Amino acid sequence: MIKVVGIGSGGDTITLRALKELQEADIVIGYRGYIDMIREFIRKDAVVLETEVDEIDVRIEQARSHKDRRTIVVSSGDPMIFGMGSKLYKEADEIIPGITALSLAGSVAKIPLDDSAIISASTYSIPLDSVLKRIELAIEANFTIGIYNINPSTRKNDAITIERKIREKAIGWTYYIIHNAMKEGQHVETGTVERLDITRMTMNSILILKR
């Protein structure tokens, strides 16, 4: 049996249901950074299979090969929002929701997320032109916008192009960069988009734009 389990940002953001699944699992599969967030909750006799962040296909194959046991695949935030649930939903027996990164970030920065749009800026899997178009349309519709997966350390040119599009289209809007929401090192940067410096973001940051 394969279950994909959302763990929020670890710690006290893990749901009671997620804890139950972790404690009952025979096999726990996940990116090593996420495993570190929940290691204390895993059964001592469980087999833990750790991978690097970009080894998504490896995690999928590991889950398939252990589907005859109580196997869980760990996903930060909620599995169905840019998580492993989006990759395994056809094969998983169950998806256990978690608190999304955007929900955590919105709560930390006290930003209402009514009428919001969620966009991934991962140009590994989405063409840059598509990312820019989605941002532009969301701005035109006056949505509050949460942008995941901006990674200027490895995709700096793409990040700067996204920043340029935001500056051009969201004139007068406010940006919030929420780092490490509900985790150690949590802090928030904010200002008007004209002062946005997207290179300050990491993969542990969420960008929220609000009119």
C-alpha cells in the first residue's frame, strides 16, 4: 500500500493523521531534508529510503517496488500542491493532506489568501514563458498570488526575468518574501514590488504578491 503523506513544515505543523501514518509505516521514502524534519516520529524498525531533492523519479520507483508493504512517501506542505501527491496520485492508495507552504506563509505574514492563485516558478518542469504568462494573468485578475520554487541560486536568469515581469505588471503592489515559515530561521521581508530583490529567495522561501 502506498500513501503520500503531507508533513507541513515539520515540527508542530504535522497533523495528527500524518503522525499516525509515520508511526505505522514499514517503509518511509523521501527527500533527505524532509526526512530530517520527521525522523523522530518514524518507527525505529522502519526502513528509511532517503534521496536528493531532484530525485523524484527515484522516489516514485521506490514506492512502486514496495507497494506490497505499508509504504509512505513524504511530501512537505500538502502533497497535492507541487508535492509528491501530484506525481503519484494515480498509483497511491491514499493521499494524506498537510498544511500547505502558502497557508503557513500567509499566516506568518498575516496575509488573507481569499481569492488567491498559486503558481510554480520551477522552470525545470514548466517553460519560462508559461510561468511568465500565468503570473501576468493572475496580476490582471487581481488575485493575491503565491509563487513557489523560485531558485535564483541555480536558475538566476529565470528568477531575474520573473522579477522583471512582476515589476512591469504589478506596479504599486506589495511583495512579501517569507523565509522558513514556521521553522527555525523564519523571517519576512516586505515592500513595494519596485524594490523586490528576488535573488534573496531560496527554495525555503515563498513569494506572495498582494495588491
